Amino acid sequence: MNKRPLSIIAGIAVAALCFLGTPGPSSAQTIELTYANFFPPFHIQSKLAEAWCREVEKRTNGMVKINYYPGGTLTKAPQTYDSVEQGIADIGMSVLAYSRGRFPVLGTVDLPLGYADGVQATAIANGVLQQFAPKEFDTTQIMYLHAHGPGLIHTRDKEVKSLEDLKGLKIRSTGMSAVLAKALGATPVSMGMPDAYQSLQKGVVDGCAHPMESNKGWKLAEVLEYAVDENSVAYTTTFFVAMNKAKWQSLPADVQETIKEINKEWSVKHGEAWDSSDTEGRDLFGEKGTIVTLTPDETQRWQKAVQPAIEEYSADLDKKGYDGKEIIEFISGKLN
């Protein structure tokens, strides 16, 4: 009978124990995350979100792997923040306005204060987040915010040149776009963007409040005829990218720092993408529909009409323990 040296037998035994009892390098080092987004996969904001996922994977050398779910396939837009909070999705992008009243400080950004473009609106949203550090986000880890360019009133088959023309029209809106529609005399109809096309097509609503981008990004130019090009009362919509708090805290410190650096870059990319998309949406709408410019006198009427709504929101912030005037003045200072 051949006898193997004891040293060889011992080596084999140790190797076997290591193999059976210790996870391999990939399972020990790879962190898998899920990312939920309501934007359809063909939308530029969805493509950017997926690019963020791939960039995180790249810069963490594959330590973090992110499974991306666009088009509301993991969680619907209005439930995304709750889903992230509860861990149904590890990361999520959606709209603060879909939970109107829940985010009062950042909701101020969406007021019809007269936005010029998405880069500006995005910088302001992140500026408010940094300046006021609102407790409304304490239950998640905000990666970054971004916001679209001027939100405008669009209509199906009625040209709007005055406040009187808007009276009684049902306008699809969310959050502060509903405040704008109501202030101008229209009837706001709360509805997420994924439902806008069919509702316009079927005549459920008479118009829609959205940036020029949506005329192409959500194909709304196919079901709309007029757009009122009035930036002086333009609102914006703030989008969040949030991560589950516990999941974020479980990440190694160096991974967290890497993601923070990527977040700074991607926030800017989203703002720039909103602006390039606005240009494309405007060009497309110009081919299919009519872009209306208000007279100077009518512009002043619209500005005057929205002012009480802005003041009311400021007063509501005061009641909730915030300084509404300070927040609005902070935003207005960045607009001028």
C-alpha cells in the first residue's frame, strides 16, 4: 500500500475545507443592486441612468453590479420613493411631484418662478438640497437631483393667447404644474406622464403642462397642436435619484466616495440632456404644431396671476416650520 507523506495529505485537507467553507472571490466581493426608473428605455433620461449604472460598475472594478429596470418594470413612478425606502428597489429615479406635499422644501423649486433651462433648474435643485439639507430626505440617501427646462402649457385643439382662452380647459399636470394651471384659470388633472399620450389622444384632457422635451421624448407632439412659449411663469419638475439608506451604509467607504464623484458628473449630464432634448422637442413641435408667443401685456397678466400661488406656498412653508421667503429668495437669486 502506497503511503502519501503527511504534509501532502494535510495540504489536501486544508484546501478542501477552504473550498467548501469559504465563498469564492466573486461572491465575496460583488455587490448586486437594483435600479428602478419609470422613464422608458428609449428616453435620454433612461439612457443616462443606465450609463450611470455602467459607470459605477466600471469605476468600482466590477465590485458593484447594478441590474437596471426602466419603464416602471420594477416599481411604478408614484411608488418609487417608497420602494427605495422599503428596499424593494435599492436605487430609484422618479419625480418628487408624484408625492405632492411630502417634500415641501424641494417642492419650492418646482414653483412657476420662470426657469430658463434645465442646467439652471438642475443646479438650483441641488443648491437647495445642499443649502437647506431638508429632513424630508432623511429616510434615503439622495444620490443627486435633476430638473427639466421650462414647463409650458400645451393644448390639443384650442389656441391659447390669453387667460380667458385657458378658462375651463382640463390640463394634465403634476405637482407645481397643477398650481400653474389652476392659477391661470385652467382645471388641473393630476396624471403621470406615462398616461398623458392616451389621455390627450382620447380627449380625456384638453392639454398638458410639460417641457418641450416631452413633445419628442414622450411623443406628445403627435397629439397636441399648440404650445404657449412663456418662460416668465415656467415651472420645473425635480427628479430624484435615491438609494436605500441601509444599502448605502453597507457599502465600503471607498465605493461610497467613488459613487459620490460619479453623482456630481451625472447631475450635470442630466441637466444638459434636458436642454438638448428641449431643442429637439421644440424643433419637432415646430414642424407639427404652432408655438404661440404672448403679447407683453398678456405676459404681465400671467405673471400677476401666478403670484398669489407662490405667496400661498411660502406661507404654507412657514406653517410647517420653514422660512418660505428665505427659500424662495434663494431660488430667485439663482434665476436672475
